[in-house]
Amino acid sequence: MYVPTGTIPGFAGVYQGGEGFRRFLSWLWEEFDEPHIEVHEIIEAGNQVLVALTNRGRGKQSGADVSWHVWQVGTVRDGKVVRAQGFTSRDEAIEAAGLSEQDAHADS
């Protein structure tokens, strides 16, 4: 399950399973040339992982280069992410994971 939580304007709701997540991501390839994702930081916290990343691409219609920074919090079970949620700030992601800033630094 993936919940974008306002990280991308116009996308709301819940995307279930691998197919749902692929459907959510399909907008990236539909709207942008050369889309890619850069991972900046990964914090492991028990059965959760927090990931800082930047989405980048060039608008197919506008030709404008765009990028936006987001945080993802994933719940891992048996080595697979079973739930993930997007956030627009590190503080929101840390709070959603039930961590303190000190915990986040200790596990990174």
C-alpha cells in the first residue's frame, strides 16, 4: 500500500499492492522526459525505513526541468515494504515513524 499524503499535487488516496504503486508511478513517465529519482539518505528504524529522495524530470509539454524533495516512510515485513507513505519534510516523516530527531540520527 502506498499513500502519497500530498507529496505530489493532485494525487491522493491509497494505492494498493504492486500494481497500485506502478499505477501511481506511471504519471512520472507520462508527464516527464528522463524521469529519475535520487536517494539522499536512508534511516533504518526497526521495521521501518525512512528515505529522503528527489524526483527529477523534464516536462514533456513545457520542457522545464523540475525537481522536488520528498521523504518516504516504509514499513518492512519479511524483507519487503508492505506499506509506504510520502511526506514533504523530514520532521513529518520522523513523527510518522514514531521517532525522535535523536533516534533518527542514532540509526542513520
